[in-house]
Amino acid sequence: MADTAAPKPDGEPLWRDALGECLRDLRHDRGEKLTDTAGRAGISPQYLSEIERGMKDPSSEMIAAVAGALELTLTDLTVAVAERLSVQFTASVTAYVHRSAYALAA
């Protein structure tokens, strides 16, 4: 599987980026190191780091393993990522509306 970054539309994050940020935040909230979580998930710390940085598109099995290592269900993790994407999308739309309003006022 190629890990070449594909161009993405402005303001729309990729799922893997949102997933990675969410996993990193959850791990940090637990006060854990990469090696702690990766060990319980059965993956290397390097691979977990690449997932967290949005550099890998992990399989559903890998996502389930990391979620389990963080004592989350896939549903919990999916909801957390969806909420993150929703907040980012709302901020993007708000910024667009503000830019449009300024352009109309000019």
C-alpha cells in the first residue's frame, strides 16, 4: 500500500489525519508513552507514531487493536473522530462565511 499523500481539498481533513490526532490526544490524556499503547496493541511504537501523524492508513484490525489498547470500543473511537471532524468542518465553514462577508462588504 502506497503512503503517498494525496492532495486534499482546502479545509477538509483526511480521515487518517483526524484519526491520528484523536489517538494521540487520547493516549496523552491517559499519560501514556507510545511504547505503552503500542505494546498493548501488539504493534511497534514506530507504526503507532506513523498512524498518529497521519502517515499510515491502518487496517480496521489495527485501528481496533489501538482502540482496545486505549480501552475504547471502535464505536467510541469513531464517534470521537467524527466529533473532531465536525468541529474542524464547522470552523472551516465559519471562516469561509466570514471571508465571504468581508468580500461582500468591500
